[in-house]
Amino acid sequence: MTEEVTPTIRILEGKAALDLWRQGREAWNSWVDQHPGWDISFRGVDFSTEWTSDGVLSFAGYHFGRGNIDFSETTFGNGDVDFSNAIFGDGSIDFSKITFGDGDLNFSNATFGNGNLYFHLATFGKGDVFFTRVTFGKGEVFFSGTNLGDGDVDFTESTFDKIHLNFAKTRIKDLYFKPKAIGSCYFEAEGLSITGRAIFDLPQSASALKSFKLLSASFDGPLTLKGNLNIIPDFRATRYSHQVELSDLKVKLPRISPKLGWPLKLSQVAQDPQDGPKLRRLKEIAETNKDHQAALRFSADENRAKRWIETSWFGSVLDMAFSAFSNYGQSILRPSFWLGVIFALSMYAYKAKQIPKLATDGWADWVQAALLSASNSLPFLPQSRELRTGALKALYDTDSSSYVDALMITQGVLSFVFLFLIGLGLRNRFRL
């Protein structure tokens, strides 16, 4: 019988890890290259007495191998901490419950593997935190419950690939989230608190985002959100006190084919039933900030999201027509086109029903049919009644059929609808 052998966990920790770090980057990296799979632990180490003369505590360019890295409950004291160009492997990296003093924390150009990165319940001082040009792998990044101090937190030009970012109940002064690339990631920030400026400037690749959740977040400074998303960001229950800039935010409502049932749903339905309330909140924010065009876009998608879910079957059919013929009052061209189609079809029908004995060989009859169609399409013009009377006499004398009367009523009703939609589009386009 073969006895199972439990693999030995090899770990560099405590004083041994601190002594190796004191020897500098070359000695450290040489050791890691020879022991790439070892775990490394600085758990509970006090670095407050390790500062150099220039006030910097450096891990810049250090390699950490493939094992787990533990800085939890470490104390750094006041000064700058530099992890720039550091390379982490696929093990977990734990900075939870760590205490940073007053100074900058710099992870610029660092590389993280596919392990999880924890800053849970970490405490930061009055410095800035730089994650500029950082490459994140496919793990999870937790800042939940962290106070990121009174400086800037900067993710400019960083790269995220299939990662889960968690900022739940995190406190930040100023946030600059301007990644270079972002894959199919989850951004969760329920209860996030930003006391200063917040900028989310998302790249084209952000269309792959799986979620962007800021439920119950609070913003005490100006907020900017830019990007083209194929999801609906969640701003429900958010609180803000300054300008919110959403004019460069474009969203695409995810929809799926409906399940078979009765009554039949005649178009796709929203994939997430909560997208309607999410869009309603975005519309409210845009309206509060007098951004009418953004409010129109969000209102249109809100109606699409409610279709077949919150809206009745008949109301959903009307909503489909409103969308198709005017894009919810955002288009002037669509109703103008259909008004022209109604005019042309009606003109042809009036000419086709002309009394044969009144027909001529020239274009005069077509002109009269056009005048009759125009007078029905534009009945509010002063000349319309006179033109209508003359055209009816020229085409039918005094004997217009019930078919012609029904056609005139139908054309009048449809023309009124499309004229209303044109007016609505003009109002929305030039609203002050």
C-alpha cells in the first residue's frame, strides 16, 4: 500500500524574508529565480524603521515568483512605498489590513498574474496611489472596506483582462479610472464613497464589460463617465452633489429572443429585468444635469427595457411603433419619410379612383390628385380647404365614393400622427 505524501509548502517569511529584501533587488530576484514556486510572507512585519535617506521604501523591480505573497497586517509608516515595475505571479497577493502612512504608494508598470489581489480593510495615509500602466491578470481585485486616504487613486493606462474589481464600501478622495484596455471584467462598487473628483474614461474595449455596478455609491465631487458599453451601468440609489457628465456615455441594452408563450411577444425582451430601473436612474441623472440628449437616449432604452416586462401587450405594440417610426422622438427623418410615403400612396389611390369620364390625357389629373393628397396631409394650411374642394370636383365631380371618403379620413389620421412625430423630433432636437 502506497502512503500518500503531503507536499511540503516552501515559504520565505518573517526575518528571513526581511533580511533578503535588505540585500537589494539583484539578490532578491536571483533568489526568486532559483525558488520560483515558494510562497513569500511579510505578514505583520514593521517596515517603519527601514526607510532610506530619501524617504522611500522600495520594492521597485522586484520579482515575486509564482507562489502566494502575503503583506497582510504589515506596517509601513510615513514615506513613499515603491512597487513600480514589480512582477507578481499567479499566486494570491494579500495586502489586507495593511497600514500605509503619509506618502505615495506606487505600483506603476507592475504586472500581476492570475491570482487574487487583496487590499481588504487596508488603511492609507495622505499620499497618492498609482496603478498607472499596470497589467492585471484574470483574478479578483478586492478593495472592499478600504479607506484609500486623502490622495488620488490613478488607474490611467492600466490593462484589465477578465478580472473582477471590487470596490464595495471603499472610500476614495479622487479617482481616475482611465484604463488602456479592459476585457470581460466585472466592476462592482456598491456603497463606494468618493469625496472628490471621479473620472471613469473607458476605452473601446470596455464594450466587453460584464457589469458596472455603482449601486448606493456617493459622489461629493464632479463625476464623469465616458464609454461605449454593451451593458447598463447601475447607478440606482446613488447620491451626488455636483455635476454628473454622461453626454459621452453610450449604452446598448442587452436583449434576447422571447420564450414562446401567449400572448406572443413580437420583439426581443431585455435580458435583465432590472435594466429598466437602471436606465430610469440614468435618465433622472441626465435630466437633473440638463443633458437633454442623454436623457432622451436613456429614456428610449428604458422603454425598450420595459417592453413585454412592465408594459402591457398592447402598450408594447404601440411602443414598437413609436420606436420604429421616430426612435422615440429622436428622429425627424423617419416620420418625414413615412409622411412622404403616405402622401405618394394616397395620391396614387386618388388618381386610380378617378371617374373615367373626367380623365384627361395630360398630367393635370395627377396634379389634382397630388393637390388632394397634400391638402389632406397638411389640413392646417389656409389654402387646404380650397385646394381640396377643387381637386375633388376635378377628379370626381360631386360623386366621390365612400372608398375615397374612407381613404381621406385614413390619410388625415396617419398624416396627423407623423406630423406630430416630426414636431416632437424638432422639439427634442432644439430644446433649450
